[in-house]
Amino acid sequence: MTENNQKQTMRFETEVTQLLNLMIHSLYSNKEIFLRELVSNASDAADKLRFEAATDDALYGGDSDLHVQIDINKEARTITITDNGIGMSRDEVIENIGTIAKSGTKAFVESLSGDSKKDAHLIGQFGVGFYSSFLVANRVTLNTRRADMAEEHGVSWASAGDGAYTIETIARPQRGTEIILHLRDDADEYLEDYRIKSIIHKYADHIPFPIRMQSIIEAETDDEGNETKAAEISIDTVNQASALWTRAKSELSDEEYINFYKHVGHDYDGPLSWVHQKLEGKYEYTLLLYIPKHAPFDLWQQDAKHGVKLYVRRVFIMEANNDLLPRYLRFVRGIMDSSDIPLNVSREILQKNPAIDAMKKGATKRILGQLADLAKEKAEDFTTFWNEFGNCLKEGIIEDFSNKAAIAKLLRFASTETDTQSASLEDYVARMKEGQDTIYYITAESLAAAKHSPHLEVFRKKGIEVLLMHDRVDEWLTQHLHDFDGKKLQSIAKGELDLSNIGDEEDKAKMEEAAKAAEPVIEKVKKALGDKVKDVRSTHRLTDSPACLVSDQFDMGGNLERILKQAGQEVPTSKPILELNPEHALILKIANIDDEATLENWANLLLDQAILAEGALPEDPAGFVQRINQMLAH
């Protein structure tokens, strides 16, 4: 945008106005977070200046004392938060304040529920912490200047949160940003020094820059009222101003860890767990990594911004989750601080740096170890984690071969033994029947479809547990996870099924006899269906249903084929195999039909029913209904 010295009035994006209304009504009971968000933003601005000044010292302009200043004016009813960080240009103000993030805006607004506790943790995650100003202020003024621009390029922004804002170019001698909050009538508590200091101690004690406040020491008088000591104004630092992760674990309380997480994770709730370690060896680095309780609304967006922050000797470098951790661990929040990479590292250098590679491997190992401990020692917390991030972890089986065994132990599934996703592969192996050497599973579009699949019938009869996989990622997971603890994983809907080692010999002999007797009807149905199917054969999978569909061992399964087609991908269609239950009354009835037209109707009806049981639609739904009506009429 071309700079314009005139004051302009501009409209907020529609979503900003919606956000302000929803936020103010959702978070009215948690107003104090405004200070956490604004101080956090100020700290980030100081971090960015320190990073850029590492290669351009002139940006400091002779002032390298980075800090945040908070001033209270009771008469004017204002709080002013000032930083001497990187500052913003006019275009950056419009981009960062006049609009919300470039993607996912609608999804974010829709995700706000009106429940203050649920909505609070979303605010920072979406990068809209600045707007929390309007929780306590009915008017906000922001004055700023970018460090690499002259003082005549300052910018002033102001809004009453009513759908519009003004912006103009001003002269501003100081770099950095000043935010002036004109408080609402119901926000008197934030005009008290002790209240502001208590919030800073709660949320911002760990910020590695001094947070300073003005203190007034009242004048002293003698008994006659004569002034013996003049009033004094002092500037005090009200936080510890040290990088929390550099301190020993023994010095830190759980409360300090949790408050740091709320800062770095932009989350209202505390984390489920965390890892804090300093590692020394060929490379020296510190990890402070957190596992959240909630999935951010943009967890599945490719351009989601939040992740792990990289520091070099306590200097913030960048937020680079995919470079510092594998993508399947993108839910992790926290920091990594290295002593072995240059301050002016670029993303291209980052991807090739052996120290980063060592940090990534070490951090991944420790996160997976922390999750294993959580599963063992705090099962309820691990269930919370799995419900929020389980599908991310499944991606790790596909992406991370070196840690596949560790990830496999963390996987959880529903099964015929439990409807909830609580069955681990270790649990399954421990419950296996005598003579069973295979882990059986079925994939489907939903838990209901998996639970009601006819493929389960013989397994229920024999009391054999089957894992019920109903997440889309499971189709890819099973292509990469072929065994566990020496036991092969096998789909019950693919290939031949051999349960001869499980059960008695009498059952086996009875099934073989029934299959032999069904050979004539198998041939009849095969001829009637022609090239609609790859084959028709007898089965012992079924006890109650007349027929089911299976895929050849190395063919694409029907569920995966449907998923890919729904995603708009062209996939080669593989013909299914129709298996018939030789003991079912319908099959016995068909065996006695000689009329070709009637036999063809019955054969197609069996095929269409089997397709419906898979959760798909017959190729000719109208024809299916017509055949049903004809048979009902007779």
C-alpha cells in the first residue's frame, strides 16, 4: 500500500467484528488475559529486534536495553504498555491489526462456542491476542515505528472496537510500539499497581526482558506537616526477566512451568505434560517441550503457524516446527535452545545443519518417551491426549521409520472388546486366543460400519478380538505397519482367511463339507454376475449374513478406494470378490433355482446387499430397489 500521511478511516474485516463481539461476551470472566497477551506480543517484538540486530547492530540506534514498560494513569483511566522492540510499518499495522490471519478466519470464528473456558484457549492460538485489549478498554490507541525506518514514518492506529479504525502517519522518535488502553467503567481494578503486578507475576515472570513499572514513593512530613523528604518516582523491574528454560528444574515450580506454557503456547489452559532437559555431548542444547490438552482449530491446516520456537544462546531465531520436530508432532509447543548454530541461521541452512538434526532426533525421542510415561502412569491424561492428537501420531507410523516401534506402542484403537479407542496393540496381543498368531483388524468409514460388518461374524463366534479402525488415516497406517511384537497384522476383509488353528477339528470338518456342497450354487452365481466381480467363492467368515465382499490380498480395499475417489483422485477400480455363506437359507434357496432371469436377480441382490454392508452404494440403486420390490411382490 502506498503510504498516506492523511488520517484514514477503514473498516475491519467482517470476521474481526464478529470476533470482537464473540470474544468480549465469551471471555468477560477472564479479562486479565489482556495483559498476558499484550506483554507477550511486546516480548516477541523485542525478540525479533534482537535477532535482526545480530547482523545489523545499527537497528539498536544506541539503545540495546530491550524492555517492556507499563504505566498507569488513574486520572486519565489509561494503561500504557510500551516496548522498544522491532515495531511495525504502516502496511504491517494494517496487515496485523486491521485484519486477522490470512487463512482459517472463518473456521476460527465458527469454532468460538460462547463457552468462556473452551473459547479462551483459542484466542492466542489464532494470533489475535491484541484484540483482547477490548476486554477492558472501550478505546485503544497504538503508536509504533519500525526500527529500520526514520522517525517520520511512525504510525498511529486507533479504534473503539466498533467495526472501524483510523490510521495515520506520525512522527515518532522512539522505535517500538506503545499501546494505550482507555479503560471501561467496569475495569477499575486494573488501575491498581498491585493488581497489574500480580498478573505479571502470574503470566509473565519468565519473560527474558525486564517488565518495568513506575512506583511513587510519597513525600514524608514532620508532625507540623512540613515536608522532610520529597516524593520520589522510581522505575522498578517487576519480573525475574530470565529465560526460564535456562534455570535448573529443581528451582522451578509446576506453576512456573504452566505459566510459561501459557505464554509460549498461547493457551488459557495448562498443558498435559512437559519435558525439560539440558543435553550435553557433541552438541549442547536445552529442550522445554509441552504436550497440550487441546488441539488448536488449525491443527490440520498446512500453513498453521504455531510450533516450537528456536533460540540460539537465548536469542529467539524463528518459529519452525517442521524443521525442529517431525510433522506428526506438530501439536508440541515449547522451545529449543542451541549453543551450536549461528545466530544468522537461515531456514535453508537450518535444514542442513547437523546440530539441528541432532536436536530433532533427541527431541522426538524424548516426546515419545514422555507419551509412553503418560500412558503408563496417567492413563486418563493419555486418553485426553489420544482423543485430541491420536491421528497425528498415526502419521508417525508412515513418516518416521526409525521410531515406528515406539509409536506403535502408543497407538490406540476401538475393538470388538471395547467401543472406545483404548485398545493398545500390546493389550490385543495379551488377549490373543491360543493358537492365534495374527492381529486382525477391519477398516471402515465409521465405527458403526466397522462394528456391524458381516466380516466380524466368525470372529465373534470364535471369540477372537478384531481392531475396529475407522479413521481415514488408518488405511495408510495399515499399509506401513505390517507387524507388532512378531505378530502379523491382517485385514479380515482382504485375502483368504485361515482360522483353522483356532477352534476344534469338528468345526473345520463341517465347514469343508458345507463348502463342497455349495460348489454348484457358487458356479451359478459366478455365471450370473459375469465380470461384475473378480470371483465368487465359498466362505467361512459368515455365520448370519448370506454374502460379503473381500479384496484380494494385494488389491486396494474398497474403503480406501472410496476415500480416494471422494478426494477427487482417479484410482483404478479393482473388482471385488463375492463370498457366499454356504449354510445360509438364501444360498440354499438359490441353489434350487434354475430360471436364469430369477437367478440373475438373486445374484445381483446378493452383490448389492454386500456392497451396502460395506457402507457404499450399489452401482445401480434404482435397479436394486426394483429387484427388492419384485421379490417382495412374489
